Amino acid sequence: MANKPIEALIKCPFYLKLTEDTITCEGYINNTCMLTRFKNSEQKKAHMQENCFLENGGSCFMAKSLFRKYDEE
């Protein structure tokens, strides 16, 4: 599977899967997921380096909102 090496770098606990131009994460609403589509794979890679590869999702807005959700529960 071609994506396995890059997926091994992901530290965000909400990550689910990726494609060439998308990242799918756990959704804010129970039993849903959020899909982020990028204009190109370079933008997706930059986002992943700045967020997905960092502990707790870096400064990703979606990760922060999910952490707040679980803190409130």
C-alpha cells in the first residue's frame, strides 16, 4: 500500500484515511467523518507536515475542535 509510510508519520488521533487530494478525519458529530479536499497534493502535504504529523494534530482547527468536544463531554 503506497500510503503506508506517510500514514506511519501521522500523530493526530482523529485521522482516518487519505487519498491523493483529501484527508478524512473523525467528525465533530458522533458517527460522522470530515473530509478536507485540497487543490493539489502539495497543499495536502504541507497541511499534513504542519498538523497531522505533530502531536495532537498541531494547530489544526478540526483537531482543536474535537479536543474541545471531548473535554466538554
